[in-house]
Amino acid sequence: NNRLKNGWFSEISPEMWPGQANSLEIREKLYDAQSEFQHVQVFETTAYGNLLVLDGCIQATERDEFAYQEMIAHLPLCAIRQEPERVLIIGGGDGGALREVTRHQCVKKVEMAEIDGMVPEVSKKFMPYMAKGFDDERASVMICDGVKFVEACEEGTYDCVIVDSSDPIGPASVLFEERFFRSVFKALKPGGVICTQGECLWLHGELIGDTLEMCKRVFVGGSVSYAYCTIPTYPSGQIGFVLASKPGVGGETVTFERPNREPPKMKEGSTLKPLKYYNPAIHSAAFVLPEFARQIVEPHLVPGNEATR
């Protein structure tokens, strides 16, 4: 459902954002192939650098990817009280979330379960900075079905699970189902957290409410919250995050709205650039919603019971 016309790429999805489209001016098509799972394209744009498109939907551009990648990683990793040592990313084949997780020096192992092996390879070739996390020695990438991978996980394996999925149509639809969230709950350590791509408040209010309500059912005794960030090339310029915590051994739950840990410091000799979106103030601000959105989200939220340090 996309159009390439007169030098412009238009993202058109009557299912996900009816009646609107986002268009970017294209200099050149760099890659175009059908993987086993989806249509993978890369374009060079005039204003946003290289653009990765999956099944006609914009996944990332070099100019603004940092907003989404930093928030999906640092919101959960800076909210969690214990030092996160083991992290799982489901999806996220472009490598951006992986890059951000590797900034946390306390993380000893970060695993990625990505269904489509073409996406990491294309990202490494055409969006090398976004894909830098693949080079980290702590990173382990498995090309497999993320749902089955989590179901087979030993109970209490991960401090944090990040679900970096595309929209709930096509191969990512299973990542929005209750069975999947129950598997993630089991795979988390006590006090562990999940952060999942949470769609757009302007477009998907009902889906967001349903996802939060599901988390409330699954993460019994834990906390459930919702945050968002601005990003120009996602529909309506905004994307959200659903966060939930598994109760700790003493029944404590994460208060997501305030960071418990400092932003990751730059490691000596690191080739990563400094953070460009995330800071402690934006962490807290991300949970403050406009009134229409608050009314959708608030009935489904469960506050944490931890005081900050």
C-alpha cells in the first residue's frame, strides 16, 4: 500500500491510518527485495537520509531514528531499580534498539530474536550507524520466531524485554496478543520490565486501551504505564510505548514515570554519538499526556509503588 510517484514515496495504509499519508521526497531507490516475510526497500531521501521501508510502512530514517530507539530502550532501562544485566529484544532487526541497549555498561548480555534475516543485513549495509549494536560483543542475534523463542525461555531469565515490532498487521500481529505477553511475563525476572511499541495516540486509541488492559490482566501485581515521543516520519509525528513491570520478590513494582537510574554514560573509546533525545526530564515528561489521550489511557494504568532513590 505505498506509492512511488513523481519522485515521492507516500506511506499509505487504509487499515492503520485511513485518510492520511506521509510523503518523503526520494533521490534514489537503493534496495528492493521480497524476503520470506515482507517487502524490504531502502530509499535515499532528500531530507531524511536513508529510509527503511517494510511492506510499504516507514520503519526508520537516518535523520530521526534516534528519537524512537533511545526512548524504547532507555525508558525501561532507566526506570528499572536493579541494574539490568540481561536484555531481550524481540524484533528490532534494524539494530537501533540494540545500539541503545549496548550503551548500558551494566548489561552483560543482550539477545535479539528477529524473524526476518534480511532486515539486519540491509540495515548494516544502508544504515550503518543504526546497526552499530550488532558489533557489540555482548550482542547475540537469533533469526527466529520471537514468539516461539519467548515461549521456550526459562522462567525468570531477563531483566528487561523490549518488543520493537512493526504495526499489528502482517508478521508482527502476534506480538500484540495476550498469549505472547504471558510468555514475556514468565521470561522476566521478578522486578523485570517490558517496553513495547505502543502505536499512535492520534490514530489508535482503542488498540492502545486494549493493549494496556491486557497488560493489566497479565502483569497482575505489577505496574502498567504509557509514554510517547515525537518523531516526524511516523504517522501523525508521534509514537507511544506500553510499559509494564513484574512484581519484585517483596511485591515492589516499578514507578516508570520517574527515572531510577542515570542515563548511560559514554564509554571511553566508544564510537557512539552522545544521546540526542533521551534525558531524565524527557523521561518524566513522556508520561504526561494531552487530555484526550489521558482519558483513553488512564483507566488502564496501574501505578508503581516504589519511591525513587
